[in-house]
Amino acid sequence: MTFLSTDHIWQQSANQYWPSTNALKCPTIPAGLYQYEKSIAGWFLVRTGDRYEFPYKIYGNHDHIVSRIKAAWTKIEGNLGVLLNGIKGTGKTITAQNIANWAVDAGIPVLVVRHPIPLADVLERFHQEVLVIFDEFEKSHSDKDDQQALLTALDGMARNAHRRLFVFTTNEKTVDTNFIDRPSRIRYCWEFDRLSDDVLEALLTDLLDPDLAPLRASIVTYLQTRKVLSIDVAKTVINEVNMFRQDPSEFAHILNLTEMDALGFTLEILDSNHNPVRTLTPYFTPPRAEMNRLRASLVRSGREKFLNDIASNPLQFSDRSRRILLEFHEGTDNPSDWVCHVQIDPFETWLRKFPKVIDIHHEELLWIDKKPDNWEIPEWAKILQKGEKFDDDDEDEEEGSPRAAFRDWVNAESIYGSKEPADVLVRITPNFESKPIRLTEFVSF
């Protein structure tokens, strides 16, 4: 049972502050960090420290958040609520602690709440401004009844003579809907998402062993394709690279980090040196089952099994304008590069230069075949391009005539007519961000 008085007096015993009727001159609580405790004699506050100390480098600049709160606190009337929401390890707690340090410097005590407490009763004893921090609110107040009780307390405090600043941190925005879109309760909501590029670069500069600098680009690629990219995740991966002197692709299948779902893939044609020479399609999405198999092939483990599984089952992909069929034949040292036989729409070939021909092309895909020596644009294509007709003399479709050649093309299975599929080096790169589909890119062979 607590002994409350209207005098807002605290009884101090060492670092403990009890609500009391005993007029030991302690009308206010000194600035510092406090937490709520309870005993058989009633509840009390324990001073846990003067301020937060950071014996490590802090990555990510969230000073703008503290500056905004500081400015708002000096300009607005009444209480102020702040929500810091986002994935774990992105700096929410450190930001809340920096807000606490600013409050302490301003002479404001800080109450850190880690489980439901009779907040209205506690704050009634504060005859002064106070900052209340609810760290990981979705854990400490997971029960809806606890959140409703807190809502009632917050509304009641709006009529208090002394202002309160409330800071909530959440890993998931699982707060009561009555908190959302109610700026009188929570005025600001900052989202803490994935690490920014500059923070990631700073971590690599500070933590990656200098002799492993050639792996820097691979580490960035690996981290940017993880579902969660926090400071903890980045430090773990960099530490793994340092310990085992390995590219992330070598331990991707055993590290407990899930790959982000690809939104699609970029398909490129490579030269013999594995340099991209054409983008066959800038953004395509295969059916879900095929995408999963394809994604599994982009790491070193399971590549042979992947090839065996699809040996007799070519995969067909498409975006909004293109159809492509890939027949995988073998992998390469680069897990994204494959030797394939490729079928494409004739519109993707040299025929794109002859629009009138395209108007009558067949619906089947054509194999990219081996280009014969001294191959030239066929005469029939040039005739049709000009809007002309074949000579009447060609009506018998004599072998070698433009009309006969055109007939052969209509029934063709390949681009150049050799019917020998060419080994095409293809790079398949997952896209993890939405990209516009460029309808003006075509491939000529």
C-alpha cells in the first residue's frame, strides 16, 4: 500500500525514492535515470544512473531526431509522444537513450518502463516535467488490456500541470490502433529501416581486415540481399569474413540469415570474358516455383542438382513484352553465370530492323543458333522491308529464290537457319528492388 499525499513529496533512501508524507525536503526528483520497483511496503523508484554512456562507436546519425524533439518541447504546450519503430539492431534504443541524455542535461528525470506499472499513480507524484521511455513496447505491453490502461493514463495526464514526454520503441508497430493517427498522444513516428549505404561503408572501413578489401563488394552485395540488414547483421557478416577469410557466397548456406525474396531477375548475354554485352531482358519474373529453383542455383551449393532437375525441362520466363526460354547446360565459376541454349521472340533478333517483316512473324520462339560465316541479311527481308512483293518468277518457289527463302524462314526453328543451337553465356541476377521495365531495349545477334 502506498502512502500518497497532495504535497508530492519523496522520501530518499540512498538511490531509492519513495512516495511519502514525511516532509524530508525532497519535493522533486533529481535528473537521472530511474526504474519502477515494488516491495511489500509499496512501490518506489530506483536511480539506476546519471545518464547513458556509450563505450563504443555509434553508427548512424540520428541527431536530427533529438534536435526535432528538443525544438518541439520548447514550442508546444502539453505532453509529447514519440514512436521509434523498425527492425532490431537499427538504433532505436540508442536513439531513445540519446533523448534521455538530452532530458537529463535539461534537468528532467527519466523513467524507464520495462513492464506494466500503475503509470498514472507514479506520474501523479512528479511535481515536475518527466520523460518516460517504453523500450520494446510490444514486449512490455503485449496485452491489449495493458495498452488500454496506458491510453487511459495518457489521456488523464493531458490535464496535468506539468508536461510529460513519452518515447516508445517497437520492433513491430503492434501498438493499439488508438495510438495511431492521434498526434495528441503520439506526435512523431520515425521508422528505422535497413542500414543506409553510408553506415554500411563506415562499418566496412572500421571492421574489415585491410587485406580482405577485395571482398568488400561481395560483402555489400550479400548484405543488401538479406531480409534483415541491421548493424548486428553487418557486424556478424564482416566478423565471419575476417575469421575464415571467405567470400560470403562460401558460407551463405550455413549462416542464419535469410535471403530477401527477389522481385525478379535481370537476364544478360555475356562475352567469353563474362562481360555483359547485351541486356536480353532488364527485368523478368519467372513463375514462383521456377523462381525458387533459380534462386537456389545462385549459390554454389546444389548447382549440379539444379542442372540435373531441369536437364529435360527448359525454363520459360517473361516480362511484359518478352518471352525467353532457357535450357541450362552447365554452370561456371560465377554462380550467377550459366551456359545455356536460348530461345527468344524473333522480334528480339536482327528482324527488329525490318518492321514489315515483324508484322508477319510466327508466334513460336526461335533458338539462338550458330551464325554461319559470311552471313548477310537475306534478300527476302530487304524486299519486304521496302513494301515490295516477290517477283512473279518466284511463284514456283525455286530453291534459292527470295520467296523460297522466306518460306523456309516461316518454318524455321532458329534465327540464322543453321539449326545448331549456340552455347550462350547468360548472367541471371536477382533484383531486390522494383525497377521499371524498359521496352526499348532489344538484342541483336
